[in-house]
Amino acid sequence: MLHLRSGHRVQLLCSGQAFFPALVAAVDAAGREVRLETYIFHDDVAGEAVLGALERAALRGVMVYLVVDGIGTPQLPQRWVGRLQRSGVQWQQFLPLGSFGLFIPGRWRRLHRKLCVVDGATAFCGGINVMDDFFELNHGMQESPRLDFAVQVQGPLVADAGSAMERFWSRLQATRKLEQGQFQEVRRALEHLLTAPQPLPVALPPDGAADMRAALLLRDNLRNRRRIERAYRQAIAHARSEVLIANAYFLPGIKLRRALVHAVQRGVRVRLLLQGRYEFFMQYHAAKPFYGALLDAGVEIYEYQAGFLHAKVAVIDGKWATVGSSNLDPLSLLLAREANVVVDDSAFAQTLLEPLNTAIREHSLQLEKTQFAHRPLWQRLKDRLAYSVMRMTLFLSGNDY
């Protein structure tokens, strides 16, 4: 059972317009340490703003650690690398594919979480990459920004995030030194990893701030393989009135699909806000074979049309809410490192509900089960092809879904 602790203040940040100013301000105020992990660190205005804040922090003596993913960020611009080195920012890349990476299933695992901890006092968590809201890597500039969310948190879970990021950094260092044959350095790195970290003091919210119950959920490939999916299933199983999930890449396993259907059978209203624009062949088509059964069960499915949906959030019974990086698809649930914050607070849940309800009401199309069942044959063939390729890929990676 998920353990939620009190003593938190959680602020919702809607899209990069709110996220980047808050992140930059926190880094600019840092006095001791900044740790940042992101899937994409893109060379644009948003990336320049974050890079500048990290650079300024390191130049004034703050310890700054940056980790980017090897697929999301295959390389940083050389001028950025030079600035990081000159300022003293320490940075690493997680599992770059290399020439034959796609043929090595073990290298399919990704760093997909977006986490930042500043001075052990403030944490940021969500789905927002370091990238301009209007830019899509495969589609260029867009007329509308991505729909995405993050949270800024103070309270006990900040120490959990900081400790997890410190352990991850130490593992990356040990792996890199092992590849370079620096075995004595590897031994020292492992000794540091096995020693319980001394986290920075936990900073509680200021007096008079909201005292919210919250928890940090981390998904990795060791002890926490099913933690985020399990939290979703437990919350859905206890739902009494409404489940609203907004997820960019929605391809849940059978247990999660059953939880949604059982909720409808109990009289719970279940709404899914999903990607309506074509982004990638696999993500767009592989989920469609499941839509028919969900629609038949009474699940409401809405496809977002105003721009690209990148959110990974949910609100249940107007009180339980989650914001994070984890999609409900095999890559996130089986292969990627992910991070979600769960909040049990009615006021926060209502704050998240407002933009989601607006997106459904004003910017989405509801799928009708009769119309969906009679979609063109060529589209159904694409759906089945994508689903079959996905299953084969999971089989090769040693996972069952």
C-alpha cells in the first residue's frame, strides 16, 4: 500500500510557461547543490535558460549535477559542453545507443524521469522536458503548445528524490569507470554507493502553507519495477465516483485495463484524455486495438486536438492526484526510469482538474464506439501491425505485457 506522508506543499505548474521560470528561479537561489535529470535537453530558448541557470550556480560554487538520456539527448551542442566544463557543472549521459544500440535489448532502458532537487529543500517532478513548449522534435514548430504538467514540492519527499538521484549518479560514475578500466576508482565509487547517503536537511513548507499528504513514486529495473502501475491500480480500485486519466502514450497492461472496466461496472465514471495527433507510428496505432473493449465497457475516451498531448497525470474522486513522467505504456512501465508524485489533497486535485476539463470540453473529440468499430480497414491493419511489433519487441527485451 502506498504510504503518503503529511507536511508537503505542492504547487502545480502547467506547461513550460510556468515550469521554466520556477525552475530557473530555484536554481538561481541555490546555495549548496543542484541535481537535474531530464530525458530531453534541447538547444532552444528554454534549454538556454536552464543551462544558463546551471552555469551561474556552478560559477558561484554550487555543486551542480546534470544527467541526460542517451536517446532523448543523443548529444549536447559543443558550445554547451564547453560552457558546462568551464563553469564546473558535472554532467553524464545515460546509455547512449552507439552504432549497434538498437540491436542490444539491454540498452533499450531509458532515463525518462524529469527530476530536479535544489539544496535538499525544493523538488521538481513532472513530464516536462527541457524544451520549448511549441517545438516538437519530429514535427518542428507548432501553433499550439504541448499540454503538460509538473509540480514544485517542499516537504519530506524532497529528501527521497535527492537520495535516489545521488545513488543514480554514483552508479553512472562506477559504470563509466568500469568501461574505462579504472578498477580502483570503481571500488571507491561502489563503496560510496553502499554507504548510506547523508541527505541535506529536509525543508518543510513555511508556516501557514498547505499541509498536503504526498509521496514520490520511482520506477526502476530493480526493486521498483511495478510501483507506479500498482499505485494507479490501487487508486482506481478504490474509486467511488470518477477516474480521469490524461496520458500521452496509453497502452496499459491487462491488469490496468481490467481495473478501469471494473470501475465502470461499479458505477464510476471513467474518462481518458489521450493523444489525438499523429506523433509516432507505434504509439499512435498500437493502443487502438484496446479502445473497442474499453468503449464497450463504458469508458469515455477523448482525443486531444489543440496540440500535442504530453501529460502523464490523473485525478481520482476529486482528491487523489498524480503528476509525473510515466506514460501508461510498456516503455514507461517496463523499461524506463520514471518518477511520479502522488498527492492526496482536494484543493490540489481541483487545481489539476480545471485544465483537464477545459481540454476535454474545448479541445478534444470524444470517440463513439459505433464509429470507432467501423473505422477503415487500412487503419485497423495498421493498428494490428503496430500492436504485433510492440509485442515482439517486448518479447525480445525479455518482458511480458
